[in-house]
Amino acid sequence: MPPPTNQQAITVALMQTHKRIQEACQASARTTDEVMLLAVSKTKPLSDVMAAYDQGQRHFGENYLQDALEKIEHCTVEDIGWHFIGTIQSKKAKTITSKFDWVHTLDRHKVALLLNQHRPPHLPPLKVLIQVNISNEVNKSGVALAQLEDLVAQVSQLPNLLLCGLMCIPAAGQTEHMQRAAFTQMAAARDRLKQTYPLITHLSMGMSGDLGYAIACGSSIVRIGTDIFGARSTSSP
């Protein structure tokens, strides 16, 4: 029997991922409509994106701008939602805001101003999430919880950005208890902010290893890469 094609492998992987999400939602008394699957396609070719698209996947996450642009510019379908989930360099903000529908990694007022300034007027406001450094890691991007409300207040005033929620990446190697504690803190922060800013509804948290914990704690966007597309095709740009 011949080995499965990449399309077949991605089809099976997507089915298995949706099953995991469904089981996590059932265990948490939530519905699958409450959780968006973001397929992280970084370093993968457009053919892999289209293989997932053919199975109904519509939201794709990209970390590396140049790698993403090659796919976005050659993509012929219009109903894909492109999410930028990498570190935002100021010099690349103009390109990011013109090519993506969502940005998950906003963590500075300076970058928010650039995204707002460069969002093309013919496009709707850019959907943004504020990245929170929930584990207080020295070398990780994200705003500290103590400064979160100030940044939210600043971003919410920018007309070309639509602040939709929060995002986090807990420290690697944590115990289940520590992961749940981090996700619970994120949910509590979202709920507090929502009282003043009702559009802040999303929580982008949870990847392959901690998907179940994240959904149990209220995640509305889970970012899954390797479990769908396999290991990275190339080294990071």
C-alpha cells in the first residue's frame, strides 16, 4: 500500500484535531461553536494550506512575515482569514496591517499606533489581540498583567483597530496545575476588561499539548500547527 499523500495526512490530522476540540468542549460543557481552530501553517507551503482549506479550514496563523507573504500573494481564494501570530517588528508593521485580518501579538502602544496608521482605508478595522506575558518571562514578548489595562485603554481609542481579546503563551515545561493557573488568570483578565470593553471576548490560548486545559479555562482560539501539518519544513527565517 502506498504511503498517504500530504493531503490525506492533513485531512486525517484535521479530523483528529476537531475530535480533540469536541471532546474538550464536551468535558467543559461548552459547544464547538465557541472555539475557533487556528491552523498554524508557518514554514509550510501554500499547497498544505489549500489541502486544509479543502477540508473546510478557513483560519491560518503565520509567524514569519516573508514566509507568509509568499503564500498570501499566491493564494487565489478570498475567504481565508490570515492571522499574524509572530513578533511584530516596527519596520514590518505597515506590511502586516495591509496583508492580515488578525494580529495576535500586539503588546506595545508604539506598535498599535503604527498598525492603526497603516491600515488601508478600504479594509475593515484590523482585529487585534493583546499578548500578555502571563508567566512573567524575561525574554518573552507580551505586556505584564499590571500594565494591561493601560494598554487596552490606549488601543481601544484607535479607530482602525478592533480590539477583540487577549493572547498568551505560558512558559514551556510547566505542570498541568501551572498551565491551568495561567489560563485561569487570562480568563479572569478578559472577564474584567469585558465589563468596560464589551468587544473583548476572545482568548487566544492553547496549543497541541495544552489544548484541553485551555478550552476548559475559556479559550476561544486554539493555535494548532504540528498536529495538523507535521514538523516544521524548514528552519525559522
